Amino acid sequence: MHGTARIQPTRKKSAKAFWMKQLHTWHWVSSAVSLIGLLLFAFTGITLNHAADVEASPQTIEKSATLPAALLKQVAADDAPDAKKPLPAPVATWVEQSVGQAGAGNAEWSADEIYLALPRPGGDGWVSIDRHSGAVTSESTSRGWISYLNDLHKGRNAGGVWKWFIDIFSIACFVFALTGLVLLQLHAKKRPSTWPLVAIGLALPALLAIIFIH
């Protein structure tokens, strides 16, 4: 009986030590994975909150060129209805080389013009091709690196890869917060201020929202 009695507490201590080790491992791994992202999103949280105070001075570059006759044939005006489709590959390559704008993506084709919108984080751009004359005009606008980071925060025009990054980063933050909460619970007996501080963290934003946001 005494031997069995000793085994039970030993098993409990062993199980607790195992889960403590797992929690600490997941906590530091998730914190390492999300650290840089957290710094980025915390910084851009401030810049977005004070967007009016950190307004950038947009810089716009305009360019023009004329599509070669051989390529003009590939985009020449026709009687087809308006459509949305990519530029032919040779035309897209020429646009990139001649006016320095990406030629990828779906363009808007009308009877007289092809318009390719090129939004991106921290800036904007477009390319217009006259389907009769082959005249090409383009415009590229940059709003600076703070605007670039702000757009990354919002996932604005950042593409599918960045979307996946935000999802993975969000999961890492969730794991970091959840394991931190469990670790708080495990150490709360030795730290009496734990739950009052957690309660303040919950109550403060709730009160501010109720009182000041209408």
C-alpha cells in the first residue's frame, strides 16, 4: 500500500513536469516566431492611430512610350465586348522594360483603351494603352515607407503570400497568448497580483469602449 501511495504523487509530479515543459516550449517557440511580426504590428498600430500626424508626401512618376507596331497588332481595337483579362505576354514584358511598371494582372479592355491598375503597399500605379495609336502612358505613386508598413499591417494589395503570413503569424500569436494564460494560471498561487492585472487588462478596454465610443 505504501509503495502504491508513493507512486501516485510521483506520477502526478512527472505529468505536471511534462506539461510544464511542453507549455514553456510552445510559449517560447511561438514568441520567437511572432516576435518580429508583433513589433511590426505594434509599431504600425501607433502609426495608423496617428495617420493624420505622419502624413507622407506622395511622389509621382509619369512615363510615356509608344507600343511597337508588331505588338500593337496584339492589342488592336476590335468589336469584342469589354472584358477583363491579362495583357499578352510579349506586351506585358515590353511594358515592364519600357515604362518600368509590372505588366502582370487582369487589365480592363474597352473598345479604345486597355487600363491596367497596379495598386501595391505604400503606393499605386497604372498603365494605359491606346488600342488605336499604341500610345502608352503610366503613372507610379509612392507614399513612403511608413505608408508601406501601414498597408502591410492591413494586408492592403500585398498579395496571397502575405495573406498566408498574416494567418500563420496570427496562429503563433494565439498560441503565445494561450500558453501564457495557462502559465499564469499555474503560477498564480505564488503571484497574487496575476488575476487582478489580467482583470484590468480586460476591464480597461471594455470600459473605454462603453464610455467613450458611441
